[in-house]
Amino acid sequence: MVLIFEKHFPLTINYYSFPQRWRHRVRTTNLAESFFRNLWRFMGRFPGFEDEEHSSRVIGTYLLGIEGYKKAREVLPYAL
């Protein structure tokens, strides 16, 4: 992953090629941003982690919750 990031790093800073007065108008539809924002919010509910296994279980719980939410959204015609 690190090698791919290094290879494509210039694409990650492409935002800075715009004039500074335009940058506040640049928007993204990047799904990863939403994912990590929600993950950060979920992880903030825990005061700390005992070890690597504990943090892995928390992330697994989050991912299973997302899957459950997606399945429920497919069945229900509206959001609860």
C-alpha cells in the first residue's frame, strides 16, 4: 500500500495546483473520506484499546455494522 501511495503521491496533492482563492470551492466525492470520518467517530466511543487484537475486534464490529445497515436499507423502503 505504501508503494502505491508513493507512486501516486502527486495525484494526492493535485489540489494545490489550483489558485488559493479557488481552493475553498474544490469538493470531493471520495467515499473513503466518508468511511474514515465515520470510522473515526465510531472509534472515538472507546477510551482506549488493550492491544492490537482488541482494536481489530472493534474495527471488525464497525465493518459488520456497516454490512447490517446496508442489508436493512435494501429491505426497508425508507430510513428509520
